[in-house]
Amino acid sequence: MTDPDITLAATAQLLGRITDELGTRLGQVRPDGARRGTRPPTLIAVAHGSRDPRALPTVQALLERVRDLRPGLDVRLGHVELNAPLLSDTLADLAPGGEAVLVPLLFGRGYHVTHDLPAAAAAAPAVRTRVADPLGAHPLLIEALYERLVDAGWTEAHGAARDTAVVLASAGSRAPESAADTRRTAALLRERLGVPVVAAYASAAAPTVPDAVRALAARGRHRIAVASLFTAPGLFATRSAAQAPWIAAAPLGPHPALARLVLHRYDRAVGTPRNLIPGRELATA
């Protein structure tokens, strides 16, 4: 018959070895999910691109804030179109065998996020790539939108006024998922402001910004602000702001909350192996 004391001692010894091994392995992992002594994946912020000369400096200023928040992290920029560097060139500059996380500086699950970014990643088979979620519908985004409205003249008193409302202007997309993301962001902003907030679009979707303004005015809301769901100045942001009957917020630009949101999306992608794209094999999101 087995001595219970011997069995208990053996079990305790085994558990001790397991605990020691687990502690050793956990000690080799940093908070960002990478093993200690290894470089974390490169963060590639993916902007749309714009012919507006203010766009590129604005995005670069945002990425400087990101670097300040995470010293030592390799943070790079790639554009879908119109500006250098293009995303394909940024990926080509990475060392073979490296890892990257593409963080779209976009606010909904439109064609660029669901098609262009995975296609660019698949076309760079030498780099293991993850695609992070877009920036939409998050409390940090609401913080940035709110403070940009305050910069434009919004006060807490306006939230109690019965004639006040906000149009949340975004680029627009034919993808229904993108419109759903914008509506969710509008709902969160409505909770923050305490007034009606209507999602509107500069292209590809309805309502347009002028249509949203008219609809709110028909409901007795004559003090209408336009909030800017844009990262940087550009044609759509400028046109949307011009439709504001009252105040118009500036694009979000290098707002500290937006920089934190970029890192939040990066960290979530790093901790989600199912988003990994090894070479040309695209994983489903």
C-alpha cells in the first residue's frame, strides 16, 4: 500500500516544479505580450492620405505622441494612397522575418480596413502581420471628440439647451459595418453631451451633413454643431465643417486620447493571435 505522506510529498514537489517553471516563463514575457529580450512588433499607423498639405504634418504629430507614450516602440507610418510613404513601401522596409501591427487611423470597418489592409499584408510575405481594429466607437475617441468641440466653443450649458444638437461628420463608406460603427460612436457622444447626435457622411452614405442639419432644424434644433470624425484635415473634413450652422470642431489630430487609443488597438492586436497573417495566409477576424 502506498504511504499517503509519500504521495502528498511527491505531489507537493511536482506542484512546486510546475510553479517555478510557470514563474520562469511568465518572467520572460513583457506586458505587451512579447518575450523579454525580443523586440515587440512594429506599429504601422495606416492613414488614408490626402492632398491637403496639412494632413501629413498632423498625422506625424499624432505619431510623435504615440512614441512619447511608448518609448522604444518602433512606430511607422503608411498611407493607403495619395501620400508617401505608401503602406506597401513601409512594409517593404521592414526586415525579413519581422512582425508588424497595422493600426488603421480610420473609424469604421470600411473597404480599406476589411480589404486593402489585409491585401497589403498578404503582399508582404516576409513580414508576419496583424491588422488591428479601427478606432471607432471607443470611450477614448469620445473624449477626443468632446474636447475638440470644447475647443470650438461648446460648453456644458449647451448640453442643457433644448435647441442644441450635433452632427457627427465622417468620411462615409458603402460598407454597412462602417455605418454601424459611426452610429455607435454617435450614440456614445450623445450620452456624453446630453443632446441629439446624428451620424452623417461626406460621401458614399446617407444622410449627408447638410441633410442631417436640415433634419435637426426641422425638429427645432437650431443651434447645431458639427463634430469632426477625421484624423487630419482634408477635403471631406473641410466640406463638412463648412456646413455647420453654428460651430465646427477641428479634426482630432494629435489629441492625447487618440494617441492612447492607437496604442490600445495595437496592444489588443498583439494579444490576439488569431489576427496574425503569416505571409500570404489571411486569418479570419
